[in-house]
Amino acid sequence: MKLITVNDYEELSRLAAEYIKAQLLLKANSNLGLATGMTPMGMYENLVKMYQNGEVSFKEATTFNLDEFLGISPSSPVSYYSYMMENLFNHIDIKKENINIPLSNPENEEKACNEYENKVVKKGIDLQILGIGTNGHIGFNEPGEELNDKTHVTNLKEETIKQNEKLLVERGEESAYHIPKRALTMGMGTILKADKIILLANGSNKKEIVSKMLHHNINTNLPATFLKLHKDVTVILDKESSPF
Ligand code: F6R
């Protein structure tokens, strides 16, 4: 794992966006793996600015989101579909047919998982962006006795639901909506198949889990430790989240 520590969230967001821009300049038809949550919001803001300034185009890119809540409509303000549209896709030149986000209301969940898995693996992700949960989850691969390697349905931990409530507060929707208890997520194996991985963490509430990820042996109770198995992971931290 390569570690980069920057001063603050602004710098982290700019640097993460620069990595995506560089990837697209190198290969315009890159397949990008994307995350939601509070962490990458600044990165998306920078990417939108870069697009508006003519520095980057997504015209030939394909995106795959890591996860989505289940049991809601895609148009719900809670959905990661809404998050991605509002924070990135509505503002750039990506083709609609090249956007892939797991379904939030599939008729057959198992079929939806298998189809998503097959599509991701067939295309192959060039660069995967990740955040980290305060409990060490990656995507929605929650800590537990075992990890699922492929795209699957998962029950979210209470801590994860609480963490996601911040997104609703950010939108002023916390009284009208609640975070679903189940989600569909790429598996740890799906994520580890990406060519390159960038993990972003900011803020003092991530310091402890970042430290554990770096110092603990690989174990399913801390899914982020599995990133140590990957040959090309860059961790970008701000000073507050850095344990050093
Ligand atoms: C989101 C995702 C999650 C988040 C993680 C951190 O698509 O897969 O693993 O990256 O929960 O969330 P924030 O950034 O809100 O702290």
C-alpha cells in the first residue's frame, strides 16, 4: 500500500480528482469504479469543475458504483442513484448507457447480483475509488465471520446505517426518510479484481480505523485489511485521519 498524506479535505479531494483525470487522459474509455458517501463529495465537485473547464471528458468512460440500498426507488433522495446523479452524472458528458449502479428494487435480488457481478468482471475496472466505513467496511462488505467474494445482498450494521444518516442530514432530509437496512454490494473479490485502487479517508473519526487497517493482519472482522492483498493500492489521507 502506498500512503499519501495531504493537509486537508480540499487537497485530498483535488488529488483524488487528479488521479481520475490522469486515468481518463491515459485511457479515455476507462472503466471507473465509484463510491458514494461523504468522503468523495469534494472529489466529484472537483471533477465537475475540471469537466466544465474542458480539462477532462467522460464521453467514452464507463462507471460502476460499488453499492446501492435495497427496497427503495432509485429516485428516492436516499438512493446512491440520486447521489451520483446530483453529485456527478447530471453535470458531465458521460453517456447514460455507460453508467452502472446496482438496482435498488430488483424483482429478483440474486439475479441482479449475478448480472452486476458478471458485467463488472467482464468489463474489468481500471481504477476503483473507495471510502472506508468507521467499522472497516469496504463497499458494503461488513465485518463478520466471513466475507462474500462476489456481488451480494447484505444486512447493514447499525453503525453503517448511522454513518449514512449524515448524508440525509447533509441534504436536510433526515426527518422525512430513513436509511434502508439492506443493500446490494460488490464483493471483496470483485473489488480486488480492479487494476488500481485508491482509498480515501478524511477526518478524525477515521483515524482509528485507518490505523487498524494498516497495522492489523488480514481478517474478515476488518474487511479493509484485505486491500493488502492487492498490488496497487494508494491510500490518500488528510492530516486528521492519518495515524502517523
Ligand atoms: C459507499 C461505500 C462505503 C463508503 C464508506 C465511507 O459507496 O461503499 O463503503 O465508502 O461507508 O462512507 P463516508 O465517506 O460517508 O464516510
